[in-house]
Amino acid sequence: MRNIADLPQTIPVFPLPGALMLPRAKLPLHIFEPRYLAMIEDVMKTPHRLIGMVQPNGTRGLHKIGCAGRLTAFSETDDGRYMITLTGVSRFRLGEEIEGFTPYRRFDVSFDGFDRDLGDAEHDSAMDRPELLKLLRRFFEDRGLSTDWDGLREADDELLINSLSMLCPFEPEDRQALLEAPTISERRETLITLMTYALHGGGDENLQ
């Protein structure tokens, strides 16, 4: 699915607070609610196997921008739960909800404007990796977190920035800002801003 024309116009949507899916990144999920078990079973019968991840928007329903992921791994536990992995394909804008008989929600969606999501991995030529990792180490130490530092130093630009965006313990609205960043460079800038604010309650130019 390298072209917008290859993508379906209607997809099932999984509203999940705090879950961030990004293009070309992998999101593991543990499925146990009956309605979402039914959703997975139905999705596996389709040629595209796409599920739209969208964050709830408080009392206002759902955020208008989400990301569609292709179901690329599946296993079932002894008690009937599903362990799946979604691989991000493209962001989308929510359209009208489709009324029907499925226990889960389905929406018309538009992938227009997200052409770069279907292309090759992005590079961030302006990224200062040592400074980013220096800030990240302070952030992780402050939160009592650990990671594979050698892996982060060697990771491609997009993999590094998207992995950190998905793994760092940010609030749902902050995760939405990372999702909506138009380019990988802007996502990296948003990531730096969020980590700096979390550490200091505001920006610190010396860390950027």
C-alpha cells in the first residue's frame, strides 16, 4: 500500500487513550474486550487488514487525526485473548461514522495530505543526536526509566524519533501533538519541547 488510492475509504477505529501509532512504527496491543476481539476477527478477513488508532478527545468525542496500522502479527492466548502488532501505514482524518451492526466503531476516513507517510523513511538532517540523547538521558533518569542506549545511538533518524515519541510517558494531548507533527524534524522539535518542559516546567534553550 504505497498509494492513497490503495487504501480503503472506511476502516474500523480503535479509540485508545494514550496509545500512539506512527507511520512505519510497530505498536503491540493486548486485545480482550469482546467488541475488539470481533473487530480483529473481521479485520483479518479483509485484504488490507487496517485498523485506525484514534485518541479520545475528552468529552468532545475523538480527535480528528489518527493513524491506520496494518495487522502484521497475531497470536491467541489460552483464555481467548489476542496479542497483536500493528505496523503504522498512514495518518488519516476522521470523516462520518458508519452506522451498522458491528459492536465496534467504523468511520469514513481521508488519507489526503499524508502522502509522505506512504513513502520511504524520513531523515532529520538538522538533528543533533548527541544533544538529543543527553536530554533523553536526563529525562529517563528523572522518570526512573531505562533503555538500550547503544541501540538508540545506532537507530535511523525516523526509528529513533518515532520510538521515543511512542515510548516516553507523555500525556494523551502531548502524544496527539507528536502524531500531528507534519515532518520528522517537527516531531523531534516537539519531543524536545515536551521533555524539556517535563524536566524544568518550561523551555531551556541550553538543552536544544
